[in-house]
Amino acid sequence: MSKQSGFFIIFDIPLIPKPLSSECSANQPTPNTMKKITLLFILFTSFTYSQINLGTTILQNTVVASNLNVPWDMVYGPDGWIWFTELSGNIKRMNPTTYQIQQVFAISDVALFGFSVGLHSIQLHPDFNTNHYLYVHYAYTNTTSKIVRYEYDVANNTLINPTIILNAIPAGVSHNGSRIVILGDKLFICLGDTYNNAPTAQNTATINGKVLRMNLDGSIPSDNPTPGSYVYTMGHRNPQGMCYANGRIYSSEHGTSANDEVNIIEPGRNYGWPTVEGVCNTAAEITFCNANNVKEPIYSWSPSIAPAGMDYYQNAAIPEWDNSLLVAVLKNKVLIQLKLNADGSQVTQQNIYLTNTYGRLRDVLVIPDGRVFLCTSNRDYAGSPIAADDRIIELKNPALSIGQINETKATVYPVPSDNVINIESNYDIKFVSIINMDGKEVYAAKYSSKVDVSGFAAGTYFLRLLDGDKKLVEQKRVLVK
Ligand SMILES: [Ca+2]
Ligand SMILES: [Ca+2]
Ligand SMILES: [Ca+2]
């Protein structure tokens, strides 16, 4: 654990002029045009920055990568590496044990413009180890972006065979959204309103200000909410985070000077922008919300903080964070935990960490052994980088060695489950037990890869996989509908 002693000074240095001062807000008042440097605090103190005290668990923070250039999106690959993009077009991967970083590829036609527009999201195909497909989203002109599928050439550690999945997506100087979630054979991407074109979010004929759903080859699924349309949800301003858990897609979104949001993405719903900001609480909003199937956020921040990448934590390694969304925050330079209720439909508590410790945070990633990785975004248009930026930071519970941390030992699907829960595991599981939310065992049997839950009441349960001594191998949260 390292300490930094002496002066610790936090400057607020307004940039001039910075039209997107709330990350992306034209509507925000701009006191920043006053050309002055505000000295907020001078603390003559000893400042410990390398740990997070959660009460019982004390997390150790370690910078595991430096000198990056706006790492934008991190994903954990089926190959056991952390893959990430950098704004300028680099695709890299980091070994989470040795922290070795490999430059895998540099996309040559990335357009860099506006407020840090360039290469954004990345996602690996669920069968990556077999087909080696990965998907990226990036701007390739000052007005267009595209989703491209590459194939990982294992022997040469590079990418080959680019295939355009969705071309000529209108792009703006900001508000290009961009996170990708793949569920089964469907790809979801969130797109912003391209900054200067808020009405597009309510125009069903465009794909901006939307979450899109497509087949993995880029075709439109036959069961989308509107036949022949990619549009899955509408009314989004600038969604910059998206993850899947509890049978739900969660998304974070930048508001204007207020009303940043966390949403649950449901097919066919309208998320309100630009008529509705945050919840439906003005007369005009209530009228619009009632008429347009508007889904309100499950959480919002005012004034705005600029929430970006988001991931879901469910692991015994950091018990205090179990069943929480973790949110990387740009403008307020913090990591936020949003504790969820049992079925993941509501936020019950917010906790804020790492204030002004590493600067702007663009993405957060949870890996199966329970460690958490953050990446900074201090070399983007609004950042104030130190020499080592940009960085990737590892958060882990040092009380557990990596080998002891709860690895994912089984896959359970579908979520939610209807009649049957399928279990896949290479571990020697002998018994299965299911506990309800009251802690009562409602099912106990010898292991089978299929568990009949057709007689269960809808709700959340804990599925416990046990070895021959009835010791817990893994516990999974499952939903029965
Ligand atoms: Ca990510
Ligand atoms: Ca909204
Ligand atoms: Ca409102």
C-alpha cells in the first residue's frame, strides 16, 4: 500500500470554451467561459489512495497498465484475456494474471474528430474460442460510424477478415453512445442522438438515439418490436454504458445538466428524450409519458455526473458489492456502486468511491474471479492527464488469493428460467439445492444438468451446486418467471 504525503491540491480548471461541458450538454449553463482557475482545496495532509475501505473488505487498488490513449471499452474474453479498445483504433488484450499487454490490431480507417469520437465499443462472440469473432463500433468518417466483425487470427495474434455488420450509422461530434451486449444470437448496441439532433431520438425512421437489436450477421430479427426495424428502444440521449444481468439489460445515459440516468432496457419502450428528462414529473412529461409507453429510469443523478461504462457484480470475493451495478463516471471522476434489490429491478443504495483518485473513468469490468478493472479517460477532450495516463486499475480483495477467489465454475441458463434451469459445469457436482429469498430450501436433489422449476413461484432464488461432501462449489442467483 503506498501513501502520498504533503500537499494534495485539487484544481478545477475550466476549459474554454467547452460546449459539451456536461460531457455532452448544450443546455448546461457554462460558467466555464470565465477564464479562471479555481483553487478548491489545499489539504496539507497524508492521502492514502491505494485502497477502498468497504467496512469489512478492504480492496487493494493497483495500477496495472499505464501510457494508454483513451481506453474506451474493456471486455473479458472466453480466452481468459481482457480485451480493450483505444480511441485511435488500437485493439489490445491484457493477461489478467501477468498484466502483459499485447497490441493485437490497429484499425486503419478510424476517424478521430469532435469530442473524442473514434473507436468505441468491443464485444466478443460467445463462441469466440471456436469462431474467433469479435465486434467493434467506430467512426470511419466525420459523419458515419459502423459495426464491423473481425476474426481473430490465433496463430499470428492479429485480426483478419473484416466484415461490415451495420454500415453508415449517422455519427455526430459527440453522443455516439456505443456499448455492445450479445445475448445468444442477438447483438444489442446503444446509440446516442449525435449531439446536435435531439429529435432523432423520437424518430422511428432513424437508428440514432436508440438501442438496436440485430442478428449477429447484422440482419434484422423477425421478432423485433417493429417488423423490419432495428429499433429495440427509443428516446435515448447519449447512452454510454450497457450490461446484462438478472435477465435484464441495464444502460447508463448522459442527461443534460441534470438527469443522468440508469435504465432497464425493455423491448418497444420509449425512454423519453428529448421531451422527458429523468422521471415523468412535470405536467408536459406526464402527458407524454402516458401517451408514449415511456419507461422511467431506475436511478438518476442531478446535477449530471456523466456515467459511462457499467458492469454487474455478483461474486463472493467482494461481498459488499454483491448484486450491484458498478458505474465508471467521467465528469465527477468516481466509481459508483448501485446496490440492487433482490430481483434487480430497483436501486436500493448508492456508494461512491475513488473521488478524484484516478481522474475520469470510462469503463469498469468485472471478471469471473471477482476482480474489478477500471480504465481512465484522461487523454480525451475534457481530461487533465498525468504522465502515466491513461491507466487501467485493478481492484481486488487481497484477503483472497486469486486462486481462492470464487471462479465461475458453472453456467446456468436461461435467465429468467421458465420450466427448466440448465446447468453446465466441468466440476464434480453431486448435489443441487435451491434456496428461496427467505433462506428456505425449496429443492434438494442429486445433480442433474436440468432442474425442473415449473412448479416454482416466480421470483429470485439461489441455486447451490454442491460437491460429494455437500460443500458449496458455487452459488448462482437465478430468476424463475
Ligand atoms: Ca465494457
Ligand atoms: Ca430517459
Ligand atoms: Ca423529468
